[in-house]
Amino acid sequence: MKFNINNFLNISSQSSKIVDFQDLDHIDGVSISAVSAGLYKFKRDELVLFYFREGANYASVYTQSKLISENLKWNKKIKKKKIFALLVNTRNANALTGPEGYDALKKISLDLSSKLSEIQKRDEDVPKQITSSEILFGCTGTIGEKFPFDKIKASLPELVKKIKYTQNKLVWMKAAMGMITTDLKPKVSMAETKIGSSEIKIYGIAKGSGMIYPNMATTLCYIFTDATLSSSILNDILKNNIKTTFNAISCDGDSSTNDMVSLFATSKVKNPEIKKYNDMRLKNFNKAVHSVLLNLAKQVVSDGEGASKFISINCINCKNEKDAKNISFKIANSLLVKTAIAGEDPNWGRVAMAIGNSDTKINEKKLSISFGPHKIFYKGSLYKSYDEKKIIEYMKGKSIEIEVDIGMGVKNFKSYTMDLTKKYIEINADYRT
């Protein structure tokens, strides 16, 4: 299989190596293709197809932005229990493109479904007639630009021709690289678990670097499993696990028009039937999905535009989870906190400022703040053994942990973010040029 090395050479960092990533291999029921449609000035893959030969049950969550892309409008109208394809393009968000952008997707879906139906006749014992309403779209890139319908439509024959029924690490990396925009690294993750005695695979792929903040998912993320699970069960799994994974991250406090996370089940493994979300046989699978989602969410944050440090903010002992989440994200989204960490300045007063701006009742005498293992502010006053030199040394690390103990309850929430550097400004100032 030809691998488009330009996807690696035309990104800002040369530190990404295929060998650094998990060994995703073959997963039954998923087929992949990625090609260049000429959407960028340089040649790279930017059109990716995930094809489900026998269909897939699925669940999706989308951005809560009041302005959404045309592909999300399309996806939300899909009522089929199974879908047969997911087509993802980068470089163009197909957002604020009006009826023309939506109509382009309709035409592409008709053409693609026809081509996939022909593949069915060629390759399947019992071929299925795939319809346009069994295709989902993922779009990412610049908002407000005319959707490149002609280029994408012209690339469909090659895309279908290059479908790979057997996957390996290189195929997954090709797909991951075909989805990125300002990302410096592709993002993949995997887990293996059991439902009953049946061995199950869970593979995940994502892109995201900027416009990262809830509500929903704030990126493009697709999870694939060979388990047999209904769409309603998948929906429960996704909605319960999104809260502490993709809804716990923020890069810049902005939500995109295009965010989506989808979970697909190909039903190739005939595991015991699961009828309810609280079935104990689903427990390990549920944990495995969470681990894949959290792994990808953390990768998105660590690859945030211009990021030099990965930051965890753990807000503990609040009256309720809403307060814990509110405080945690106030810190995560504070430009003053993020720039201080970028400058390796242990200015914990900026964290205190963010806590005070959280619209949550705070008892100063119960409040404690720590950076990593170092206590700074303890129950209303500067910690008696506070040593700023140790904090300065800690701030030089690539991973920074901030813990805020409110001391008024038992509820916790942990968010993840990155620092704000000069590189972030450069990337976004030059985004379209």
C-alpha cells in the first residue's frame, strides 16, 4: 500500500514517529481508504473513508454550538439503525456554506452509495443496496469557505478502489494522518477486553488541536469495535463516558461548529446479548471504551496548538460535581494561568484568581492549592514549608498537575488543558495563509 509520506513532511514537527504509537491491527467489519483530493496546496491525504461491509450499529454526540456545520445537519437527519460508511474530509469545515454545502453532501452520498453498492455486488455473497441515508460525514478545516465538491467527487473512484479490507498499523496511521489539520501528531488508541468470554477489540482514532472545549466532544473522534451491541446500548456507553473524557478537556476555550464523536459496532464477534447498560457483563467493555476515549482526549490536549506543557487540574471536595467542573475549567481556560505555566512561572495567585471567578461559593479558610506534590496554599494561608525554588523546578517539567481542594464536600472533577505559547498565536494568525 502506498503511504503518503507528505502527511508527515508537511507538518510543523518532525518528532512524530510511527513506532511511537499503539499497534492497531485488523478489526473485523471495518475497511479503510485514504487518498489525496487536492484540497491543500501540497499533496497529502485529506479524504478518508471508513466502510462497513455488513453495516454497523452506531451512536454519535455532536457539538452544542448554536452554529453547526452542514455535515452535522446531515448526520442528525440519518434515522437508519445501521450505517455503511463514514466519509471524512479535512481542509474544509463545510460550515456556514448554506444550502449549497448541504446539497454537495447529498450528491456525494448518492455517488458514494452507488459505488459501494457495486462493490457489494462484486465482493459479497448477499450484496446489499446501500443508500445515501446510510452514510455519515465528518468535516474539519476552515469555516465559511465554499465546499470543494468537485474535487471530492472526482476522488471517489480512487477512494473506493483503494479500500483495504485487511487493516494494519500503517493503514490506521494513514487514516489518522488523513484527518489532521493543525495537529502535529496523528492520534490513535486501542484496548482489548471481554464481554462474557468473547474477546473484543476497541480501536480509536481522532484529530483535534484547536477550538477544543465542551460541550460535547470538541474534535473528530471515531471509535470502532467488533462487539455485537445495539445502537441504544452504544448511545448509553458513549454519553456516559464522554463526560470525563472529551468533555473534560480544553485547549483554548472555544467550541467548533463541527465536533463529533462516534462509536461504531460491527457485530463480528458474537458475544452474549446485552439488553441493558447496567448489565455487569458490559462493565469491562465500558471501562475499556473509557480508557480509549481518555487516551485520545489527552492526546488532543498534549497536541494543542503551540502546546509545550500538558496540564491536569483536579478540583476535589466540592459540594457537587457542577461546582467542581466549573472551578476546574475556570482554571483551565484562564489565559493568565496558561501563560504563566508557559513561562514556567509558579504564579499560584493566578490559580486563586480563577477560583474566585468561578461563581462558586468558596470558604477561604478551607481552600488548599498544590502544584504536583508541592503544597502552596493550605487552608487559608501560605503553607508553612512553602519553597518557591522547588515549585520553579517543578514548573520546568512537561506535565503539570494542579490540585485545588475546596474542602466543602466530596465531589471531584478533573480537567485537562495545555499552556498558551507564542506558537499558538503564530499558528492561528497564519491559519489561512
